Amino acid sequence: MSSLQLDEEMLESQRDRILFSPDPELEPLTPGLSKHKHPRRVFGYIPLMILYIISIVMTATATLDVIYYLVCFSEGVETAHCLTSEVVGEKVASYMSYSSILCGTVRVFVGTIMSRWSDRIGRKPVLILCFSVSVVAKSLEYFMVFGKAEPVYYMWLLLPSIIAELGGSVSYMSAASVSYVSDLVEDSVNRTKLVAMLEGSFFAALAFSPTLGSIVLRNVGLQNLYFVSLCLSVLVVILVAAFMKESLHEKLQTSNKAVQKQQTGTLNTLKPLLFHNVKDPLARRNARIFLVCSLLGTEFAMSFLPIVLLYPKRLFQWSAVEMGYLITSMSSTRTLMFVVAFPFLYTQIRKLVTVHQAQIDRADVILLRLNMILTFAGYFLMGRSTTAPHFVASAILDASSSIGGPALKGGFLKHVPQGQFGTFMGAYQLLTNMFLVVTPSLFLQIYHWAYERRPSLPFELVSLLFLGLLAISFLLKPVR
């Protein structure tokens, strides 16, 4: 074994000791930031994130039932024919299209603004604002659905949805979580593992929340389900204000204020995504390709979720319970991929190829291509499903693509300057949300148009997208 290999192993061992040591007095990799550089704080952040997601998602499938109920009431359709009525189906699809456009438009600007604020005033104050607005939105929704003797017109439900987005809602949590972890961990390998843990916890909450919501719904009814969700939202605000620790040092907050004064306007806001700070042209191109694959790949899957839920609901006549089980199955799979499969596979691949701390390497590329292959297969088979078990199995296959998900973000995050992760993730979220304003509405319209002609068309189009991203990945030239 060469002396260089020994030095690399000693350095990695020292970094692991700093990252996971129980001694809070150990100095971090960046001198002078010991007050904030405690990676163990990530493990205190995770329960707060999980509780917030539960408070939001536990009513997700029931909300679709509420929309169907309100539409049926407004159109005078009997409950027995609600799910099979074409008129009701069109109205629901129309509502979801409006919701996607309006909420997406708000999301475009709010997520970016909050991410930039978090670089200037810290992560904690912005998260408190996010969670507080969620409480306001949930209170209004509860009053509109249950506070009146007669149901409101279904389009009024757009109002609390828009208010929720004004606080960032769940869509902001991804950027906030990545920024929080990146503040605390500079080492790219360990950061990627912790991002995987965070995303695994995110999907674990998504997996558990619908099941919890179904249990509450069956035992105490719809109104109490919404009340429990509201109470949990209030609890999250209290816990974050009382116990969450700030991750971004005051010196970095001050320097970020000066930097952001020079980055006004939408185009300047997006400049960090061009990676002009990366001097090596090859490394810059690799980072941009990873960014494109992440934007059009991983984040795009969220915009297609309404189709994944509507398709089996109409085809197999599923209720909120069955849909809750589907979300639970997919989210459980993603959790296993993030928490168990990814760390194991990532460790094994690192033994076979050279790993680079500051640039995209072959391990990152292998995991990216695996992600694209599994996603392509999952969506293609979902569109070909004719039975419920076949559809669920295909959805689980798609969810298993998460085994390569952390490597996507971990790859381009290697090139982001320390302390500016909020600004970068804000720009990333801005571009994502601009894209997602159009995409969900577009695919819902395609789904509505093609349902009687070719129901699998939306799934086929998405499959082609991921096949194209797989082809683009062969333009990558990783560090060897």
C-alpha cells in the first residue's frame, strides 16, 4: 500500500471521527465555526421534520375524498355514482389543474425567497415562519370544510392551499434540509450519506403518514383527522422555537448579505446553477449534467404523483384507504433504499472505484445511471398495468430508483461554496418550481384527454424522458 493511500485513509478516518465523535469540543473542518459545526444536530432536526411532514401528509388522501365530496355536492351527483361520474371526474381534474398552476406559481417565488433569507438570517427563523403559515392554512381549511352547516363551493379550497405555499409548505423542506446538513458537514462523502438519511426519513414520514391518517379516519372520523393534523402543526412550531439549534454561523450570514446585494433579479438568482465558481471546464460540465438530471429526474417525479394517484383510483375504483396503502408502499421502499440500500451500495462501489471529494466521480455516475434505468422501467410498467397488484409492483420498482437519488444531489453539491447552500438550493428550487408550474397541469390535461383513448400515454411520455436522461448521462467524464 502506497504512502498516498495511507494518508488518504488517515484523513478519512479523522473526518469520520470529527463527524461522529460524541465529544462536542472537537474542532470542525472549518476553523472558527465550532459553535455551529456539530453534525449531531442533524439527528435533532430529523424528528422535527418528520413530525411536520406527518401533520401535512396524514390528510393527503382524505383531501382527495373531500374534493370529490364537495364536487358531487355542487353538481348534485349522488354519492353512489360520485367516483364513476365523468362530470365529477372532469371537475376534479380541473380543480387539480388550477391548484397545480396557482400553488406552483406561488411556490416559484416563495421557495427561492425563503432559501435566500435563510442564508442571511439563519435556518431556524425561516423554518419557524414556514411552520407558522402552515398552521394558519390548516386552520382556515378546517373552518371551511367543517365550520359551516353546508359545504363550501369546492374551488374555495384553493385558498388555504395557496396560503400554505406562501410559507413554503413541504416543497421547501427539501432545500431547507439539504442546507441544514451542508452547513454542519463539509466532507462530501459523509454529507451524501446524511442527505440520504434525511431523505430516507422524509419518505419514512410519507410512508407512515397516510397509514396513520387512515387509522385515525376509520376510528374517529374525517373531522377529527383534520383536527389532529392541525394540533400537530401547532406542536411543530412550539418544538422548533424551543429546541432547534441554528446551523449557519453569524459570520457567514453577514457575508451572504453582501453577496446577495449583487444578485438581484431572476437571472442573477439563477447564476449559481451555472457553476461559474468551478474553474475546470470538464468538472463544470459534469456538475451541470448532474443538475439537469436531478431537475428533470428526481424532482420531476413529484409533479407526476397526482397521475399516479388518479390512475388507479379511476381504473380500480380505489378509496382513500387503498391509495394510502399505495403511498405507504412507495414511501417505505424509498426509505429502505435511502437508509439501507444506498449506504451499502455506495460503500461497495467506493471500494471498486476512485472517490473524489471535490468533483463528480465514477461512483456518482454509476448511481445516476441506475436511478434512470429503474425509473424508466417503473413508469413504463405502470402504464402497462391492467391489475392492481401489477400496478403496485411497478410503482414499487419506480420507488426503488431512490437507491441512486442521494448521489444526484451529492454530486453537484460538491461544487457549491461553503455557507451558500441556501442561495444555491433557492436557485435550484426556483428553476424546479418554474418547470413544475406547467408540468403537472400539462400531464393532468394529457391524462384527462387520453384516459378513454390511451390511458398509458402519460406514463409512456415520462418513460421516454428518463430514457433520454440516461442517454445524456453518457456525456459525463468523471474523475478517475
